[in-house]
Amino acid sequence: LRIHRVNRMATKTKISVALDWTPNTNHSGFFVAQAQGLYEAAGLEVEFHSPLDNNYEKTPRMRVESGECHMGITPSETVISCHTSDKALPEGQRLVAV
């Protein structure tokens, strides 16, 4: 793993991630990277949001669609429904899987 170190005084890029469930072993890699300072070394300030933050009132999809989070962890069927449901967003605004 090669990490490009950035100037610690430089402005960090903020990223918000909506988790699909309370933090658990599926999210381990995210938290290990944070604990080891890998995000900071790459010039990132990463914030994780658990569904518990709002008592499960907002899904990761809702958080991303509203702009509250930049990305979310969701099952693949969530992305499919974003493209096929009656409430699908216009082309270019749809959620994508990566």
C-alpha cells in the first residue's frame, strides 16, 4: 500500500459516509484506516454516519440524495431501485454503485 503524504497544514477534503448499519465488522477497514491515519495522510477528513444518528429515520440512500453525505454503503438492490422506481431521479442525478 502506497500512500501519498500531503502537507498537514493544507486544507483537507471532507467526506461524509453513511453506513448501512451500526458500525460492525463489515466496516472494519474504514475504521482501521482512520485509526492508522491513512485518511489524514491522503489529505482526507472522513466522517462516518450510523443509522443510529437519527434513530433509523434516514437510509444511506436518503442521506446521499439529500446531500447530507457524499456516499453511502447500501445493498445493490438499493442502487437498482434508484434507477427503476417511479421515484427515480433524473439521469445524471442517480446514485451509482462502485
